[in-house]
Amino acid sequence: MALIVIQFFPITLNESDTVPQSDFMVENQVPATIKNRLQVSCYDCHSNNTDYPWYSKIQPAAWYLEDHIQEGKDELNFNEWAEYSDRRKNSKLRSIISQIEEDKMPLDSYTLIHKDAILSDEDKRVIIDYMTALKDSLE
Amino acid sequence: MKTVKRTIGTMALAAIMVLTVSCKDGNKNEPAAPMSNEMHQESMDDKDNMAMNDNQDAKAVLQDYFKLKDALVETNNDKAKQLGATLASTLGSFDASSYSDNEQQELKDILEDAIEHAEHISESDMAHQREHFKILSKDVTDMVAITGTEMKIYEQFCPMYKNNEGGAWLSMNEEIRNPYFGDKMLKCGKVQREIN
């Protein structure tokens, strides 16, 4: 019964039609391959626009996702990149690099369903090199 | 993020959540971390008690920073978690209103960044606490460059941290007690600068 009732609870969808000027990809010259990897593997939770999976329509998965996305955006929102100070960009880049190096991101619970979000060793190397160069350019 | 069992399938975990929380807000019982922005707004508006206040704020930050540093020297994960949370809230109540516009802007950047690192320290394992502490140390050092300090501080440096990337920290004592390695390499490092 409870499962039926909660289907009618509204949630706020994390969706946006436009890419803001402050986006990471707008501020930085990001090579197409990396752009694509970030979009597929990171942007669902780290931007203002989620490409929602089918199960997001069903409660309680929708709540679980909503919380997750909020948490992800609080931590890092690629759409707001230009609004971060250089100091914080530096910190964010450091975290991006170490999270990928240590296979902490993308989350296992995410790649379990989004197989296309899994980063290959080559993907990781390319992204880490790019982020490291970007970080060095800020220092 | 860390508390979520990542290995469990999304649906399974979600199903458990229904049984344990009856409403969405039920699982938001973490201690309220200070929201940097709100705190700033408040403190910026409050121009009443400026004067000597700011040096006190910087001093409070330094004191909590040193306590955190000592917990890392002891390799005490739980203590460092608690002290990270304490430092985050001390940083959040820093009142920068008596500084010049430029300094306020810079302090705001520094504090925002530092709060984030302190919050991470409050919920991480030892290795991550030390990684965040390294950047936090830079933030606090830059803060001191603006606020000044009454007490004498030593900037110390261990060249071996993170595969020889090295890491600096601040201490009130000249004697080296390494927060990056703890008792594995307690005395690795040297004083690279005396502040004040």
C-alpha cells in the first residue's frame, strides 16, 4: 500500500534546456573525446541537467536519485565552474583527479546500471592528464 | 556519499529506505554543517562589533587548526573527524567585515575553500584527511598573510609526502611533528619559514 501511495509524491527534476555560460566546457577548451566522457560519466549528477533513466519514474528510486544528485551538485557542479574562485577550482580539480585515480567516481551504484559511464583505463589517463594540466595552469 | 552502500543495487537500497524512513526528511539527520554563504551574509551585515574582533576570529581558526593538526600527528581518525567539524564551524563564523574590499573578497574565497576541506576531513578516512589537510594548510597560511598573527607560527615542510610532492603545514612549535605521516615518520620535515 505504502509503495502505491508514494508513487504520487512529487519530486523536483534536475533538468535544464540550456548550457550556462559558466559551464566547465564553455570556460575551458575541452577536447571532444573528454567532453563526451565527462558528459556521459559525470554530468548526470554534477550538473543541472540529468539524463534520467527509466527507473527514475518510480518511487522510491526517484527520491534516492534526487538526494544523490543534490549531493553530487553540492560537491561539484560543472555548470557553475566559472563561478568558483581559482582557489576552489584548484581544490575541485584535485578532488576530481584523486576520485578518478582511486576509482571512487563514477559511483559503483551508478555504473551498475549505466554501463556506458564506466571509464576505461585509457579514459582515466586522458581525463587525469587533462585535469592536471588545467590545475597547473591555474597555479 | 560514503555512507551509502555503493555495492548494493539502486533498487534494493531504495526499497530499504522506504521501510526505514517514512518521509524524505527523515534521513537528513546529520549535524547541520555551517552553510558558508548564509553565515557570510549574516556576518557581513553585522557591522556592529568590528574593531578587535577579526584578529580573534583568525586566532580561533588557528587554534582549531592546530588541534586538528595534532590529531593527524597522532593518526587519530575519529578525533580528526570531530576537530574537522569544529574547525568548519569556526571558519564559518569568521567575520571579515572590518577588512578592505579586496581582502574581504580574498578571505571569502579562502574561507569557502577551507570550510569545504574541513567538512571533508570530518567525514573521511586518514589518507583523505591528510590530503585535504594539505590544501587546508595553504588556505590557513594565506588567511594569516591577510589577518596577521600575534603568536609566532612556524611553517614546516615535509618533502616526502604524496610520493615526494611534499606537504607544508603550520605549527606553534619549532620542533617537527609530522601530520602527514604521524609516527611512521614523526620528525620528517623542516621549518621553512617563521611567521611573525
